[in-house]
Amino acid sequence: MPEIVNKNIKNVDAATGIILRPSAKRDSLYEVLLQKKDIGYPWFPGEICLFGGGIELGEEPKKAFLREVSEELSIKLNNLNFFRKFPYQDTNTKGEIRGGYSFVHSAEFTGNMADIRLTEGGGYLFIHPSEFHKFPIVKHDLDILQTFFREKFNYNF
């Protein structure tokens, strides 16, 4: 966890994931499943972000990510791999600050859209990397996505 000097910052490590499905576009890249936050949610209302959530005390990041996916989407994933941890810090609409590490995983979704049962958030969408700039993606999640696609697929933004 990054050393947090400000005592008003809540330390929260998160488990997030880049959920991929093959793209219908000719470049043979993947699309990413992302969440649209509820307008009334205090963290990034109406913005687009990775799926995931807080890691519970004693929980491993991989298990936390799988728990979050099960709770939020009710889907099964294939080829789950740890990608990297990224430091983050957020401020919500109430002025509360949280920070820590986001333990980022990647996985493939090979099911049908009808398999997805969204139980949290304002919606979901699959986005191709060429379209990231068209959406209000949370800054640190956009940085994660761009790093992932550069490193894994040599994709240039």
C-alpha cells in the first residue's frame, strides 16, 4: 500500500479486472466489458470504469475479483491472470478520499450477452480500444487499460 500521509485518506485496496471478449472488428483485438456507474453513486457517478471492488480483510486479490464479478455480473470467466498492481487515489462527490492499490487481473468472457445479470451500477458495455476516447472512462482505469493493451497487444493509442 502506498504510504498515505494524510490521515483523512481511507486505505482501500481494490481488485479490478479487464474482462475481454473477442472483437468483431477486423483488427482481431478484444473488447473490454466496463461498468457505467449509477448517477447517484458517490464514486464517479455516470462514468465508465472497470468492474471490481474492495478487497476484504484477509482476502486474496484474485478471490476478491472473482467474488466481485460473481456479485456484480453473475458470469464465469476463463483464463484469469494477474496483470499488475497500480496505485490509485479517488475523491468522491462528498469530498471523501480513498487510496491504495488496484490489483488488476485480466480474463476472458466467452458467454452470451444474455448470460450477464447486472446487479450493481447503471449499466455495462463492451468497448473496443479504438473507442476508449469516446467515453468518460475513469482516469486511472483508462491508464490501466492503455497500459494493458500496449503491453499485451502492442496497441498504439
